[in-house]
Amino acid sequence: MLASTLDMHARSAARENPVRAGVSTYIRATEMSRVRYIGSKARVVDDILALIGPPGDENGVFVDAFCGTGIVGARASERGWSVRINDSLRSAVAMATAQLVSSADAPFAVLDGYQAALARLNEAPSENGFFRREYSPAGPMGRRYFTEENAARIDAARTLLLSWRREELLNQDEHKLLIADLISATARVANIAGTYGCFLRRWTSSALHPFEMRGRALRDDQVDHESYCGDVSDTPMAVDDVVYLDPPYTKRQYAAYYHINETLAHEDEPRLIGKTGLRPWQSKASAYCYKTRALQALEDLVRNVPAARVYLSYSSEGHVELDDLERSLAPLGDLAVHQLGPVGRYRPNAAASAAATDVTEYVVELRKSRSTLEPLVQA
């Protein structure tokens, strides 16, 4: 009875001030983030998995080697696959892992539950920390990614979350989940057109909303999942695995466009560069983003995957012509190109939406020949 009474008072307080009341707002995972990720496969993920099919009897896993926000790996898990995710960006691995975490994986036992942890992050006193100094008008550079108050609230959440990790109050899934929630909460109040490539001169209406950590409805079923952050070549793969590849294929460098997400995920205070305050990102520059290097990089990528079944996402706006890509990959085994249909081009703002045309998404399916696989398996 006492617990019910306390819950009733907490809900009443939350209606008056949902951010500071100590009660977290829960939303579905599909509504979780305003992180507008370039190249997201949300609109074609069901078509992709229809081509791949359900897991077989070989005990292979689904390897999402460029996981991004994790939508493909998450949907694969719903179809019965064990999932192994990887990305070169730590923020992407956090966002993707959060979609695979169940309530049993993230009990937050030391912090009295997920909701209590979120409430404490929301209640943390504002700080004059790194985000307020570097990403708000309060700092010497006058950057306008966030209002001063929201930046100070982000700093407070960062400080508390970092202390929990250092004190080992969180397991790995719990930590990645809260980092993903922090990335989403930050994106909801960011004064940007879509990515963190630059900030806007005038405040958007969403940037003036108060910063709030929100919980997501965790899945009930436990998924066999592993998370890696690094180069694809360092990700464990086996012959029986199904490997899905979604590398970048335009000039946009993700490490630069999502630099603030990376700072949140790394929990650091990097030396920033230029007017827009980029963190150093050149070490994560992708060869796939350079027109002169993209074809050879894609061929090397697919050739060196030690799995019999490989699926490569591509689109009509990629650097490499599809015919050239087919000719390059055909010697590796049985190749089929599946057209998934047109989807809307990435649109960072209303002007771009008005001028944008659709792009065509493809999946290149490769079933590797024995001669291609044998040197990889023996190695």
C-alpha cells in the first residue's frame, strides 16, 4: 500500500514537472531518438531481412558489421538471430546495443532500477562543465548547439553517469543503454538541422525545450548479443555467420557529422577544432567516403569477410557505379543484386526536402565460392 501511495504521488508530481519530478518518461524504442542518421535503413529493413531469411541449422550469427543506430541488427534479433554488432563509432555501438538489451540484461540492481537511475540523472544539479563551456553561448566561442541551461544539464548527467561507471555501479549493457538514452536526450534539444556538422544561428523550438532523460520500453526476451567497436577486420566472424555490411558510400564522414555523439559516448573532454568545435576525427576517416578509393575498399571489404553469405547495402547516390561494383565482386562467388525501391534522400531541413529527389536502395547478395573462402578459413 505504501508503495502504491508513493507511486501515486510521484505520478502527480510528474504531471506538474515531468523533467524534475524524479519520474522518467517512458517511450517506445521506435520513438526514442531524434538522431537523424545518414543512411538509416529504417525504411527498408524489412525488405533486407526478407532477403536474408531466418536463421538456419548451422548455428551462425547475424553480424551487423556497420551497425549505425542498430535497426537492422535489432530486427534480425526479432526473427530469431543471435546478433553480433560492430561499428567504428562508440556512439553507434551504444545506440545499437540499447535496442538489443532486455530488462533482465539491465536490472540496475545497485541503483534501484532503470527508472530510478533515469530520475537521478534528471535531478542532478546543473554544472558549468564541458558542454556549457564549449557548446553553448556561455563559452568563449559562443557556439549555439545547446542553450546554456540545457548544456549545463547535459554536463550534470555526464558527470553522474561517469561516476557510476568508475564506481562499477553499472554492467556493460546498463552503461551502453544510458549512454544511448543520453545521446537521444541531447539530440532532442540540439540546435541543428539534422547532424552535428554545424549549429544554427537561430534557436529552433525544440532546442528551447528542457533537457530530459527518457527511458525506453526494454524488450522482454533476452537476445544473445555481442558488441564490438573497431575495424570490421577485427570483428569475429565464422563461415556459417551471415554478414550484413552497410558501409558509408558518400563523401559524408560519420565521425565528423556525429562528433557530439562521440564525445558523449567517450565521456571525455577533447580539444575541439574550429568554429563548429569538431573533436579530432581524422583517425576514423573512412576510405569508402573517397571517390578514388571507394571501389577498391569495397572489394577488399567483401573479399576478406570469412563468411559464406554476405549482404552489402548500397544506393544510387554512392561513389561507385553499381555496374562497376558488380564486376568487381562477381569473381568472388554467386552474385545477385536486389533493388529495394526508391526512398527519400537524406533531408536535413525544409529547403533540402523541397529540392530532394529519391535514391534507389540495393542489396548485393554474395554466396562465396569455395576457392574464395578457403584461404580465409585457413588463415
